[in-house]
Amino acid sequence: RKEVEQDPGPFNVPEGATVAFNCTYSNSASQSFFWYRQDCRKEPKLLMSVYSSGNEDGRFTAQLNRASQYISLLIRDSKLSDSATYLCVVTPLSGGYNKLIFGAGTRLAVHP
Amino acid sequence: EADIYQTPRYLVIGTGKKITLECSQTMGHDKMYWYQQDPGMELHLIHYSYGVNSTEKGDLSSESTVSRIRTEHFPLTLESARPSHTSQYLCASSDLGESYEQYFGPGTRLTVT
């Protein structure tokens, strides 16, 4: 079983739609959680960290459910520029070298 | 924008050739990483470094080797390229502190024929 599992999608949504992705992780001792964004054939970039209390950054809201071991990302009012692959990332309890474990990503395609 | 660079961006090379993928960062980060990513798949850590003269193997076994002689430079070498090495190689760096944010270079897309 993979340490981080995501629905690969693609999620095809019209502009202005609200879309949500979930991600599950297998290690209950995981310490920190993130969403990275990766455009086609580009490098990943940090989108936002995910805190236990949930956090919001503009149109993006991230939630963490430790009991069920899942993380969610909600995008409101989707823009064409949101089209990308969203990577769920977790860190183990002890990494020493800032270890990141990446999911394979969920692909989002926003159309006019 | 992160100041981390990789060269070449694209490389097509024949089997058996020795290759070095370059990675440099100007942020003064102590920690650097090499990941391998196949299309539609997750990133897998193949090497990392805490600082100068420190290198460790990552989670995914790789026939490549790395060196860290200078803080800003973390090259990856394949002594004898094979078609199974065809992949995208991403270099990243992060601060020594508690931040887990890693900054990625643009990647090198390697094709071994």
C-alpha cells in the first residue's frame, strides 16, 4: 500500500466551480502535511501547508483529519490557471533531513 | 522565485555513456535532494545531502551517485546510462531549519536510447 494515496483524476470542471480533492496517508505518526502544485512538465511548488485547525489562503482551503488520516483541498471559484496536478505531501515523525513523501497527484482541468 | 538551477534541461544519450546532471542553488541552503519522477507518478527520493561532504541514499534505489563538495552544488552522475534510467530528475533544496518547504529546480528530462 502506498504511503500517500490520491485519486489521480482528472477532475474536469468549468470555470467558477468549486472542487475538492482528498488524500489519505497510511502512517498515523505523520507529522506535517502540505499541498504542492505541479504544472505539466514543470517542477512542484508549495501551494500551502495544512494545519490541524484547517487553513485558508484566498480561494484555497485545506483541512486535516488526523483521526481518519486524510487531508483535503478545496478550491472555490476555479480559474483556468488552476489547471495543474495537486500533490499531497506528508512528512514522517522522524525524517532528519526534512523528508517529504509525495502522492502521485490529482489532476485538475478547468475549462471555459 | 526559487534560485535553483538544473542543466541540461533535456538530454538524449546512448546506452553506456557517462552523464552528469548539474544542480546549483544560490539560496545558501544546507539540504539538497534528488528526486526521480516518471510521467503521472509520484516523486521518489534517490539522494539527499545535509551539507558539504554529506550524502545519503534515499528511498528509491538508484545506480546514480552524487557529491557535495560545495554548498551550492549537488551534481548527480550515472557512470553507464541505460534505457531504464529514462526519467525526469528533479533537484531540490531546503533550509536547515524546521521548515519543510523544498524548492525545486526545473528538472532534467533524460532519455537513454
